[in-house]
Amino acid sequence: MALFEKVIPVAEKVFTSKPVKNSSIGKYDIECSSRFSFDRIIAKSLMLFDGRHIRHYLDEYPFCVYCCKKEACPNMAPNFFLNSYIKEIVLSVVDAGREYFLGSTSKFDAEDIGKDTVAYYKDNKDEIHLIKDEEIFKFLFKRPDLVVTSEGMLVFYAENTILVTFDMKNYHWIKPTDFLSNEWEISGVVMEDRKCFITVRSDKKVRKYQLMFSFDFTKSNPINYGIFGAFGGEKD
């Protein structure tokens, strides 16, 4: 691949994934004969940190994974990722867990925890980061479609709402009323000729607007976006 050739990852949404089950009775029941055994279980299971608590789950049942479509991006082998921050995004049901936290005695306390749903992403060093923003968390569980732009922005679309982000921390929500009247609805987001377009509909009319990004990392939210169009006119 030439040095100047740019590869834009193509995202795919995988609805099934192999479960990880380390518990024998569906509870946090670690019995290890050695430190090596414990480290091996830690490596095979899910550890999440939210800034105050550490949660360790023995069992995980991923049901939706956003990742780079390998067949569409062979030049990225062997390092497939969505952008320079995120390798993949995972939605999972977890079980057989234990939560560790700082108790009233300034010592770590622990309690067993049961079934829950979580959303997290792996960065390009395979480190796991919990998605803590409640709005993003709820939106991801609608299982939106995902497009990666030429700038590396992740553009999610579901139920007439668009979420744009590059790191799951800085983001914008886009709705039709942000740039059109109430009669229009967003029907999709597509990449064409390395450009990102929003398709909108109103009755039998269809319009297409280009979504563009710029960045200013001196601001608290560095993402700037603009919507330009309409391209292609209107179709009846």
C-alpha cells in the first residue's frame, strides 16, 4: 500500500458473538490453586472500571459488536480498527460478577453482583473502557447503524437521530429540526466518494445533505460539524 493511500474503515454490526463463561454455578465462584490460574481467569473475563468501582464478571454474553469489516478493508490487516481511538464497541449481558469499592473504613469492600447489561469499547491497545454516558449507553442499545467518515468520525443512526463522536466522550446529537423543518425525517447516513451524506425524506420527496467535520482541540468539545446541501435535488 502506498504511503499516501488512505484507508477508511468500513464498519459492520455483528449481532452474534461467542459467549465467555468462566463460572461453574452461575455465581462468582473463583477457586484457584495458583496465582497463574487466577491470572488466566482474569485474562479471559471482563474487568470494568467506572472511576469509583471495579467490576469483574466471569460470564459475558456479547450480543452486538461494532467492528471493522475485514473483507472490505484488507489493507488494514492485521490491525483492524474503527478509528485511531476505538478498535471495537461491544454490547453485552454480563453475569457472575463481583464489585470492589472503597468502603467506609477506607479499605476495599466487595460484594457479589448478578446479571446486568454493559456497553464498552476496546481501544487499539486492547484496553477496555466502560461507556459511562447514559444518553450514549441508551442510544447504543437501539443498535443503530454505523458509518465511519474520512475524518474517522463514528456516525451512528437510529430512529431519526444521529450521534457523531470519535471517542465516546466528545459528541453531538443531530436531528432533522437542526437543519430542516418538522416535516422532514432522516432516513439514512451513507458514504459516497469518501464523503458522508445524510438522506432525508418528506412524503415522496428525498434530499441529500453532506455532513462535514472540523476539529478545534482548544475547546471543551473539539468537534465542529456542518451540514451542506441539498445535493441531487428532489425526487418525487
